[in-house]
Amino acid sequence: MRKIGILGGTFDPPHCGHLLMADEVLDALELSQIWFLPNRIPPHKQHEQVTRSEDRLRMLELAIAGHPRFRIETIELEREGPSYTYDTLRQLTAAHPDDEFYFIIGADMVEYLPNWHRIDELVQLVTFVGVKRPGFSLETPYPVIEVEAPQFAVSSSLIRERVRRGKTIRYLVPEAVRLYIEEKGLYGTGTSVANRETAADRDALRAHAWRCRDRR
């Protein structure tokens, strides 16, 4: 049985904090792999603009390149509508019945677990892992494994704002991601933002998904 860590998010853009958190949990819990799970439409961000999936997926590919136990799972990008974790885990556990899943969240998200969609059923499908952060409690009525990680105070929103202001993001994101942001003009004038994916985008994502599954 494989032990698979899941790290979800919009990854808009992916940054070094994501990679640090994933690697620390991978090591602490002796997991087999970490699957990065980019959201299509996060339930708590349905009214926010998100960079198109094609760009977020490519940045994530660049970010994790070279790590032998990091993978990307595109199941939420392929599915229409809000990306509810319960729906995703139902699909993943059905597709991989011999694997054990660990869902990684920051300490700032733990207090909101009671509000998650179908949380009582979700905890039957997955083990939650809470990564500690100063100023946040991991107290919750739901079972959560606690993991310590070095603090790296960076967020995707901070990076987007720095790009808009013309500030450097070097060492906040992997260099390949930084160069991609510059090349595509993301988060600034002419940013590649869209609320709706084109049919071509979805076809490209599905093709990527099949390539990933063939490698597993």
C-alpha cells in the first residue's frame, strides 16, 4: 500500500512555501509520494479571478521538476464546477483502492474544517495533516496529524502583488516559475487571467492527465 500525500490549492502561482511544506510532510510521515492537486474553482474563491488552468499547470510542472516523488493530479481541473475535496477523494479512493491518502493543510485552515463540504464523510476517506504555523491552533474536533515545518512567510497573493508592483520574486518561487511568469506577462499588464476555460484548454489538460497516469 502506498501512502500518498495530497496538497491542494490554486497554485496561482506555486511558490517555494508549497514545496517546503510538501517535502517536510513527505519526510515526516514517510510518505510514498506527494500529489499536487490544482483546483479548478475553489469553493471559497468562486467569485475571484484565477489565472487560467493551462498556465497554473505549467508553472506547477516547472516547480516540481526534478523531485522524484512529487506528482501532479489534474482530476479537479478536468471536472466542471467547484472543486470540493469530498468529491475528489471519492474519485481518488475509487481509482486507487489500495492507496492511503493524507490531505495536507496549513494550520490556518484547521479551524475551518467543520465548515468543509461533507466533512464527516470526508474524514472517513482521508487522514488530515496540519502543518503548524505560529499564531494558529490545531485544535479541532476532527482527527489531524500535526507536522512541524520551517516557517517561510510567503503566499501566492503576496507574489502576485509584488509582481504588480514591479518587485522581485526571486527565491520566493523556483527560478523556472519566475521566468515563466515574466515570459507570459502574468499578474501584471496583459495578465493571462480567464474565468472560463476553452475547449482546447480542457483537451490539453486531459491529455496531460493521461500522460501522468501512464507514468504511475
